[in-house]
Amino acid sequence: MKREKIDFCHLKELKYPWVVSKKEGTKHRIAEYNELFAKKFLFFIKSEKAGEYLEDLFAPSVFLEPGLTFFPFENRFYYIFNLFFKDDYGLHIFIEEGEWLKFPHWFYTERLASLGKLAGEISHEVKNPLSGIMLYATMLKEELQGNPTYKEWIDRIIALCTRCQTIVEGLLKFGKPEQGKKEWINFNEIAKKVYKLLEEYPIFEHIEVEWKLSENLPPFFANRTQIEQVFFNIFINAAEAMKGVGKITVETRLKNDNIIIKISDTGPGVNSEIMPFIFDPFFTTKEKDKGTGLGLSICYGIVKSHRGKIKVYNLKEKGACFEISFPLQTREALREDEG
């Protein structure tokens, strides 16, 4: 098939499959592509008729909007960047899921967005008046030293203020980028640590948590900060789904050489129509400016990078359950630990 040559500067330097198209009506006619694109999609060069338009090869919705899209193709997942130029030309860059995980900054995008909101609200509501409360409490303690009852009350005030300081410091520390280092972790400890960090947030005020944690859960070799991020995102997602009222159940157990983690809620569950897309980047059912649509996608990427699996399903009684499974450590992980 004869293709027209498009002079896009530096396209040869792109080390991912790419294709240039020109919009014609509701379709995108293929104008040029690189060798990697032809190798990844071999059927593309077999039939000139089949390969005339991108919509003949992939789902039509993939190429409609500029920016990032995530889609499955022949049992693999791809991220695609759509960049549109004048004269209705567009550049489409395909990045396979395994390659995409090499871009670590995506692990932090949702973390920083969420923590920025959390830390800002807590700073406004708690941190600003905190120094004043501590000052007056200390002064009262000095004045009322002879009254043990008042001293006990003031000590409680100071203790609660100190707890508030710990919460704020924990949030700020939790939001710092990790260095990619792996270590032996305990899922039970991490789940409780993350929830303790979140339970002071207003949306968790009327939420009950039930722990069904296996005492014999083996340690797992992983990146602590990334695993914390998974629990953080799922807890937030559950609380928002229940609109701040309900119950979260966290269960861990060992089954068939796999560590199983289940986090369920008593919310309305996940609409069956959107369930296939719930882990897609930028997919969200929240109102505009209420979420980035990256949280669950990041969870998916982190779990996959640790050789695990994550899925979501609706419970018979009520609510949704996120189930994560990690295989027990391999010799490769043990060698990495020794290194």
C-alpha cells in the first residue's frame, strides 16, 4: 500500500510503535508508520484494505480524543498518546503496559493530588490553631498544678494536640516520593498504618472498619511506599463510594501459595457497565475537579509490577470488593533481597 510521507521532525527517535494518521470524516487514514508498529501489529501489512484506516484495526473510540488512552488488544494492554496537529494530522504513540510501568512518576500523580487536598484541609482546620491550643494548655497546667483533676484534663488536651501534630507530619511524610527500594513487609501492618492515617479525615468519621487479618501471613518482598499507596487509594475509594457512612472490611489470608487481600465496603457496588473500565487511566465517575481517575489505575500498575493480580466484583449482600493476590516469593525475589 502506498503511504504519503509526512515530515514530522524527530519521529525516528521515538523508540515506540507510532503511526501518523489524517482524519477523513469519522475515520483516521494511515499516512505513515514506523517499523516497530509493523512488527507489533503484523496483520497490518497483510491486507491493504484492512489496514487503510486505524478504525479498521482498533476500537474507534481509541483515537477520538487527544491525550492518553488505555485499551486491551490481543490479550495485551496498551497506552496510547494521541497528539493532533494542523491539517487534521495526528501522531499516535503506542506503549505496551510493561514498558509504561518504567515511568515511575505515574505512581505519584494520584498520591500527590490526593495528599495535597488532604494535607491542605487538615492544615487549615488543625495545624493553624494547634500552636495556640498547646500554648494555653501549657499555661493552664502551670497555673493549676495543685488540682489533679484539672491536670489530668489538660494532659489529655496536650496529648490530643500532639496526636494532631503526628497526623499532619505523617501525611506530609507519606506524600514524599519513594526511591524504588524493596524490603520485606507485612501487609497487615501496612493496612493498619494507612487506615490509622486516614481515620481522622472527615469522610471516615462515620465509617466502621472490621479487621480479619491472618496471624500467619508471611512477609512479602516489595516496595513499601507503593503498597501503602494501594491501600490508601482503595480505602479512599471505598469511603467515597459509601459517602462517608458504612463499613469497610479488610481481610488477609494465605491460599494456594498466594497472599490474598480483600477490601470490601457496604456501598452501592460498581455498575456492571463501567466495571470493565474501572482500572483504566483517567476513567472516573466523579464530578469534574473531584478526582483525576488515576487512583485505581495506579493500584493496578503497582500490583502488576509486583507480579500480583487485582480485580473488583460486587458482593451478594451489598457493596464492592477489591481482591488482590500476590504469589509467594520466588528465588528471583530472594536473590534481589540478598543483593
